[in-house]
Amino acid sequence: TQLLEQSPQFLSIQEGENLTVYCNSSSVFSSLQWYRQEPGEGPVLLVTVVTGGEVKKLKRLTFQFGDARKDSSLHITAAQPGDTGLYLCAGYSNSGYALNFGKGTSLLVTP
Amino acid sequence: SAVISQKPSRDICQRGTSLTIQCQVDSQVTMMFWYRQQPGQSLTLIATANQGSEATYESGFVIDKFPISRPNLTFSTLTVSNMSPEDSSIYLCSVEFRGNEQYFGPGTRLTVT
């Protein structure tokens, strides 16, 4: 099993602050995906990164895939209460069809 | 992407009974997946359900406990059999698009008493 470790596990910040969460592994992934899950809902796909060194932006969210394709980061600029949720990274296993999920970063943004 | 619905959205069941969860997709998909998310935990893949073949189960999950049906390209069911409190979880189905992206249903929150 290819393990994905996410840090921090919990993060509580005030509206307007910036933050970065991390997703690390000792294994190489062909791609990594980031999801956000709100209470009572299923995870919603935010982005897929495929190329080593790739940077993708989604409004105030910036995603980066490490050069060696073993790690990824998510940076949120000027966080808002609507960003509150569980952020999960996931990568496909060697079998090619099973997604391995990290344990997630639970983010709380207070007004 | 796809619109994925699950029924029921939540249920409270007694120990020893079984519950069947339905997953409906608004377009035809080859691969559907069933995950479990225990309280405060991340997602764990239970099995992959392909139409026309037996489901493929991950380590730690067996067909007798989690039988799966996949009668067509838009529908699947997962049954949680002979339930115990340890089966209390959120059960999620997902589908794969564009080869490397999975989209999830809203989940079924199961509580076993």
C-alpha cells in the first residue's frame, strides 16, 4: 500500500489568513488528487495534478505537485469561512484503479 | 463530471440485520467503487464493481459481508450484512471519469445499535 501522509491534521485559523497543507509519500504517484469534504457530504474533487513540478490555481487555492511526484501542497490565500472542511489528497495505487487516501487536514476558518 | 445519488442518505439499524445501499449515476460508467469512511477517519476502498463481472474486494473485505451488485452501467448496490456496531460508518460510492478522476456520491451514514 502506498501511504499518503497529510499535515497538519487539524488547522484553525481566522478569516483572511493564508495557509498551506501538505501531502507526502515515499512512493511515486502518476497523479495526485485533492478533494474537499464538508460534513454530511461526499468528497468533491478540486484538482488533479499529473506532471512533476506542476502548479495549478483554482481561485484562491494553489496546488503544487513535487518534482519527484511524491508530494503535493495546497496553499489557500486569504482563507474564508466557506473554505472550512476536510481536505484530502489521494493517489492511485500500483494496481491503477484503487485510490489511496491520506487521513486529511481538517480546516476551520472562523470569521 | 457526473451526478451521483445514494439511497438511503442515513439509517439506524439493529445489530444482526442487513442494509442495502443504492448508488445511481446519471451517465453510463464502466467502473464504480464503494468506500467506507469510519468516524473521524479517511476513506478506505471496499471493492470495485464492474458491470458484468464479480466485484473485486480489497484486503480485509469479503463478499459474504459486503455483497455488491452491478446490474447495469448506471447502478450498483452494496449490502452490509449481519451488521455490528463496528459497521457504523459513512458508505460512499464513486465513479471514474477521464481515466484518473473519481467523483463521489453524497454518502450513506449508517449507525448500528
